[in-house]
Amino acid sequence: MRGVSGFESKVLLAFASAALVVAALAGSIWKLVGDEADATQRVARSHELISSLARVRARTLQIELATQNFRLTGDPARIEERDSSIARREQLLQRIRLLTEQDALQRGRWDQLRAVIDQRLQFARQIETLRKTEGEPAATAYVASVPLAATRQQVYNLLTTMEDEEVEQLAQRSAGELRTHRALSLSGALLALFLLALLAGVFELIRRQLRVSEDHLRSIISNVPAMIAYVDAGQRYVYVNQQYLQRFAPAQGDITGRSVREVLGEDRYAIAAPLIARALAGEALSYDWQPFPEVWQVINYVPKHAADGQVAGYYVLGSDITERKRAEAHIQGLNSELELRVSELEHVSRALRTLSAGNRTMLRASEEQALLDSMCVAIVESGAYAMAAVWYRVDDAQRTLDPRAACGYPQGVEGLRVLHASWGDGERGRGAAARAIRSGALTLVRDMRGHPDYMAWQAELGGHVSVLACPLRVEGEVIGALAIYHAEADAFDADEIRLLGESADDLAFGIGTLRARAEQARIQAAMHQLTRYDALTGLPNEAVFSDLLVAAMHHSEHSGGSFAVLQTDIDRLREVNDALGFSHGDQMLQEFGARLRRVVPAHATVARLRGDEFAVLLPEAGRAEVTRLAQQLEVALAAPCLVAGIPLDLSAKTGIVLFPEHGATPHDLFRHMDIAVHEARHQGRRHVIFDPDQQLDRPGRLKLAIQLRQAIESDELRLYLQPKVEMRSGRVCGAEALLRWQHPERGLVPPGEFIGLAEDTGLIKPLTEWVLRAVTQWLRASTGAAAGLPVAVNLSARNLRDEGLLEQLRGLRSGGDYPAGLLEIEITESTVMEDAEHALRVLHGLREQGIALYVDDFGTGYSSLSYLQKLPVDFIKIDQSFVRSLGGDKDAAVIVKSTIDLVHDLGRQIVAEGIETQDAWDLLAAWGCDIAQGYFIARPMPAADFGAWAAQYRPPQ
């Protein structure tokens, strides 16, 4: 005891010393923590203020848009939308006022903001009043007379100023918080060092004390009321306590070194061996067993791991649970008796549950088949019957009994149908359902086993023993029967039969009600069809299309998305009408509409506007998607149309507009579509996308072309790279070269604004030459993680037609000091097909120079597989529109997976571009895609940054 007391004194002294040091440091740290908490609260207030300012800006825009929409349309919903936004903005403004309470400068700006917003609210209320009382012209005239733009700019300037001020204060507070964190870290480090030294001394004290306590522990283990043992990996005992020895080897003094099989005996070892194997495999487990008559034990195995991680053996901990097992057996007996009583109660109440569930089903059902299916499920699941089926009579020559719904039959409705049951009085019409239909009364079979009426179906009873069939009477006629089956004989009593009959009557009532509703809906649909759809083609008419266009505009304005609209006019329809008559012209119109519907996606809308004019609304689409659809339409219309036995070419001109890029109102979109159609006729092209620059700013395009030529000469172009990653290894395997224009006034101009202009003006040749030189210089200078990585350059159709292309590439390569194969070329599928034979010669020339070739945007052109196999290409890139649609478009997933398999079968590698999510990466990796490219990996970056990015890149898991 004196030794223990001395040990405790030393430990207490050490911890008292530690407590004094901690107390000394705690005061200073507490102050720092308090300062940090204050700083955190101020930072949180700043974040909340910035967020509130941003939401006020958004609400202000929503209020103005709603007010202007109401002025234009008079739709009251816009006023409700505006007032809701005003109320939310007021809450935000009050919150901002509270947040700026202690900042005089910000509070002054808030007062200014409040005044301007109040002024704009007066404008909005006046616009509303004028629109309601005097109409849209008066409201529009008022808008022109008030300073809406000036006050809007005042609001945005004040919000921006307040936000900038708060961001600056936030930066200062973040710096202060960082200093506080560093001070805390330093204090914590000093404290940790001291405590580490102190704990090292305590550890030495404890270690010495443990040696003294080990003998005491062994004594305790030997006397605890539990069996304890340790067995090595060879299943030999290393240690057992006295209780274990008395239970399994009472006549032996020591079993150390003996095997478990030898001590337990063969019978007990046969039970324990599989569990021992699991313990030696590293699994901790517990189980109950009965090693001796009237003796139960709970045994726990705990694996012991060696330093190398291998299992060195396992511990055994056992306790006697005989009394617990006896109590469990008694409880089990009580539970069995309780289950019997519950079963009796269930037998009485199941019909009521069935009736209640059936009523709920009828309240929710909207169509007849769903009602029948739900009723059968309710009978089986809520009523706990073995099976339910609804049979309808068919008034054919065989008097067929048709199963319309079933639940509980293993083969389902189709399995019942192969029974070829009849409601006639022949051999196949002896079943309970047939008799209920013929008699119009409830029919009960208490035991179908060996019953003469069921001799033909004994093999198909499937464990169903008794059946109750209830006729279904609709408008005085028995249309079928509801059959309810049970797995027990004589399972239905009188009250149960009565209640189930009521359920069948309710089902019949529900069927009649739904049929009446369906007939009424059919009549309403016919009326709707006459007023909203074109009688000749069955397509929506111009009024419906205009409504859909307005709805799409509202949706896009709220979601920030875009959509496309196409107008396509049939060529030479008047000639067909003049030569063959209007009936044959109508035939051509019908065929044209049918082909449009077959080609457009399911979510798109095709309409006939007037005469030979058709329109397509393509939601959630941009320039690439609508161009691809226009190309598909051209292919679909290429086949001749047989009119009066004469094959006539069915061609059209298509004009395309994009929202919101090409118009803010339906009138603008229709007008610009018409302009694009006329432009297509003028240029002799099959489709044209509306170009506002060509219509409104032709001098502007000329100016931009001049500036582009100067940009090439003045080194205003910038080389960007987007990485490619090998999916199997996660290794960065190259990049695609992309071009940006650093305009001195407009900043960084994306390629979509000038590549097309370069194509039209012939500047694409010097532009491509600049890119090739820039890529070559980068390949020569690249070091580190970027060294040795190939870069692919895109070539257009004009580039392929350039006779000096091969010589230029050969000259760039001859003067280079980088390995062959690092310069790669990408060409689109459609580019190759413009002049296939010439393109094939050029591609073979590139291949001979050791340049790897890619086919880009695969899936958007019309190249045949036989021709694709001839191309000397190494890689084929799936168009990014398919890859981006993987998450929600099953068709896109099928196309991508099939393309991967096809490309591999052709002996090429596949590249997926446009990967933006982890899910898309996982799917493509599972399908065996070779190379990945997209924002999920990295956005395009300046070429100078590529090496640093590649060095730190880690592949997705």
C-alpha cells in the first residue's frame, strides 16, 4: 500500500505541475480565444451583409422584370410575383439596416439606397395603375418619361459600393483573425512540448507500476466468474484461467500447449471450428452454444494482431447463460400463445381492413387498370389474403375469361391467362369466378384440393386452398368477378363474406365512375383537339405554339437557361399544288410533318404555323444542339416523297433563332426566324442561324475582321490548353490547344465570336498558322510535368484544303528540338465529309509525318462506318453534347456506351470531352473509355500555367 500511495503521490505531483502551467497559459489563450470569437462574429456579420446585398440586387431585378412583364402582358400573376419580391426585399433591407447600425458610413449609404428604392417603388405602382386603367400605351409612355435607368444605376452603384466597403472590412478582419490563430498555435505548441515532457515522466512511473500490478491482474483473471483463454494461430492453448479449465478439462492440471480439438472433443470442435477460422482471419465475433446438456454459454472471440498486422491468435471470453436461455424459452412459449390469439383476431378483422384499404384505393385511382391493380394489392397486403384476381368476361365465341389484374400469383396475370379459363358452362368454366359471372351471385369454394370443378387446375393452385368470387356489376350488367383466395381450407366466415361482397360492389362502382370520367375526358379532348391542333397534320397550331413559346421564355428568364426555335418552309409546295392539285399538296404536308416529328427529340414541340411553314421549339438547347438537329432534319428530308406515284424531292429551308440571344419577345423571335429563312434561300443553304450582326451591324463585322487581322500581327492572341487524362491510370496524357483573343478594349474574347468570322473572311489560315507556331514553341520550351506531353491543334475544312499545309507542318517539325509525335491534329467529322477524297489524302500525309490524328465531335456528322475505318486516325472523340447528357438521358448513355465499344472494335482509342461531374467520370471509366477531357478535370488555362497544374494534379477516385 505504501508503494501504491507513493506512486499516486508522484503522479498527482506531476499532474498538479501540469495544471499550474496550463492555468498560467489559459489566461492568455482565453484572451486570444475571446478576440478570435469577436473577430469571427464580425466576419459572420460581414458575410451576412454581403449576401443580403446580393439578394437585394437579385430581388430588385425580379421586381423590375415582373413590373415590365405586367406592363407588356397585363398578366396579374406578374404583379403577385412583384409584390412577393418587394416583401422579401423589404425584409432584406431591414436586415441590412440592423447590420449597418454601428457603421455610420454604411448607414448613410443605406439611407440613400432606401430613398432611391422608394422612388422606384412609386414608379412601379404608377406603371401598375396606368396599365390597369389606361392600358399598355399609357404605361409605356410613363416608363419613357421617368428616370428608370438612372435610378436603377443608382441602386446598383449603392449596392456595389456597400458590398465593396464590406469586402474590404472583411479582408481586414480576416487578417486579424489569422494573427489570432497564429498566436493560439504558438501557445498550443509550447503547452504541448511541456506536457509531452511531463507525460514522458509519468509514463515511466506507470510502466514501473504496471510491472508490479501484473501479478495482481493474473490473480484476478484466475478468479473472475468467467472463462478466459488465449489460443495461438496454431489453435493451441497458451493460457487458460481456472474457470475454463474446470469446465472443459477438470481432470487435467494444465492444458497449455494442447490443441483446441483435443480439449473440446470432436463434437464440440466441429461446431466451434468454423468460428475459430473466422477469428483467425481477423473477425471479432460472439455466439451462443450448448457444449453440454442443459448448459448454455456465450462465447466471444477477439483476434490478437502481431506487429506486422497478422493474426497471432485469439482471446476467448465465455460466460454461463443457462438461466437466461431457460427464461428465453419460457418467453418464446408465451409469444407463441400470443401469436395464436393475434391470428384469431386477424381472421376476424382482415375483411374490415380489406374494405377500408379498397375504399382508399378507389379515392386515389384515376384510371381503371390502376384501380384494379391497386385493389388486388390492397386485398393481399392489407387483408393478408394469399391472392386476389379480377376477371373480365369477353363476349367472344369462346366466352373467354380474361384476367385483368392479380396479386399473389407467382406467374402474375400472364400466368393466369395461359389457363384459358371461360365463363361459359363448359369444362373450363367451372371455376368460382365463372360461376359468379353466370349467376350474378357470390360463389364460395371452401377447399379446391380434389374439388371436381378444379380438377383441370390442380397443378396451378399454387398453395391456394379456398376461394370467394364476387360478381362485378356495372350499370346493371355483370362485367366480371373479383376472386379472393386463401391458403387455408374453410377460411371465410359469414361476416367476412358479407364485407368482401361490399368491397366488390365498391370496386364495381369505382369502375363505372372511372369509365364515365374517361368518356367525358375523351369528349373534352376531342374538342380541345379541334381548337388547338392543325386538322391536316395533327400538329399544334400557331396559337398553341405561341403559348408554348411564351411559357418557354418565362421559364428561361427565371432559370437562366436558353432554348432554340426553328422555322422550316417547304420548297416548291405551290408547284405541287398547281401541277397535281391541293390534295396531293396536303399529302406532302402530312409527310413533312410526320418526318419532323420522327426526328425531333421527345421533349421538343413541332407545330404547323401556316401554309408550308412549320416550327420546332427545342428547350434547353444552344447553338451546337440546334445545329445538330437541323442537320438531322436535312437527312430525314433527303428521301423522296411519293406523291401521286411520283417520287418528289422533299426539301426545305430552315431559319434558326436562339433565346435570349436573338430576341426578347415572341414577335422578335418569329420575325428573326423569318429573316433567317429568307437568308437561307438567298445563300442557297439548307439552314441558317439568325445573325444579328449581319442584319444590324455589317460595318461592325468588317471592323471586327480588321481588328482580328491586326491582332494576329500585333501578338494579341493567347494560347490556352485544356488537359486530357488517361482514365485507366489517371495520368495526364496531353492537352488540346485553344485560342483566345486579348482584345485591348473588350478584354479576353472567346473563340466563338471570331472563329466563324475568320472562316468567312479567309483569316482562318493565318490564325491556324499562329496556333501551330505557338504550340511548337511551347513543346520546345516545356519542362517538368509538362515535358513530353502532346498537344492537339484543331484544323478546319479551309485548312485541309490549303495546299501548303503539309509543307508548313514539315517545316515546323524540321526546325524543332522536341520528340516526334508531340504535335497532334484534330479534325471534325463534318470537316472530313465535305470533301472526303481530298481529306483522306491530306490525313495520310499528316500520318506519314508521325502526327497523331483525332476525329472530333463524333456522332454529329454523317460519315459511314466503312469510310471511318479507312481514315488513318488514332483517336475518336465523342461529342460533348452526348457526354453532358449522361446523367438524365438514357438515349445519350446508350449512344456513348455503343460508341466506345464500336471505336474499340475498330482498333482506335476513344476520348470523351465535356466531362463535368464525378458520375460521368465513373460511368465512362466503367465502360472502358480511354481518355477524358472536360471541366471536371480542368478548365482551359493559359499555356504558361499548364506545367504547374500538371505537377499538382491528382486523378479522381
